[in-house]
Amino acid sequence: MPREMNTMTSPNLDDLDVRILRLLNADARKSFREIAKAVDASLSTVSNRVRKLEEEGIITGYAPILAESRLGYDVLSVVGVKIHKGKLLDVQRRIAKDDRVTHVYDVTGEWDSIVVVRLKNTRELDAFIKRLGSMEYVENTYTQVVLNVVKEERRVLV
């Protein structure tokens, strides 16, 4: 039986904000007119609410969800990185400059950082790992190749 997820929202969000966010989360291409009809509010109310959510940094952008494999990016890899003490942010910023890197995290545990990267093939992965391993202040790396994605959710539960 699935667990119930905590659906508590920010105290700054009222019911209308939450309903608007849920609709945009499901389909960011919905027009304000469609949203207004769905939430039983005026077009100007929806427009003002969305603008407010953008200004408050709750909505940070709108982007299509691309099928990476259809674009030739067949290798998804998770890389753990050990970084010399005191150099974490510097190294992470350099890693993040690579457009193929989708995520760079500070983490607890054995590794200092986790990097998620999408590449076209294993030759690109080999070159990426070698470049990463040769970066100044990178002490060690480990690499895992994702075989199958069971779930990859890009939306935040509201």
C-alpha cells in the first residue's frame, strides 16, 4: 500500500495558489484562461497570482521535459567525488560548468559530492571521468552507470 505523502505547503500559499501550482505542475503550457476556468477565478486573478509566485521565487522558470535518449544521450551516470578539504565549492562550481552535468550535490557520508551527468556514449563517460579525476583538488571518484530509470520525477509535490 503506498504511503501518504506530506502535502503541507508554505504558510504563504493559500488554497488558490496551491491549485494554480498543481495545474502548472501537471502542464506548464496551460493558458491562464484555462487555469482561471479550472480554479473558478478571474483571468486577472490567476495572472496576478502567477506573477506573485514568480516574484517570490516559488516558480523559478518554465522548461520542456526532454526525452534525453531521443536526443542521443544514452548514458546516465552518478559520480561520487572526494574533494580536498576547503575546496568543495570551488571544485563543485567547476564541475557544474559542464553543460552535460545535470546535478551537483553536497552530501553526507563517504563522498563529498555527488554528480549526475548525461552523456551520449561510454567514450564520453570515459573522457568525463578522466577529466574529473584529473581536476585539481579532486582526490578520488567512483562512477555508477544507471541501467534503468524506475522513477524520475522533476515536479515538486504541492
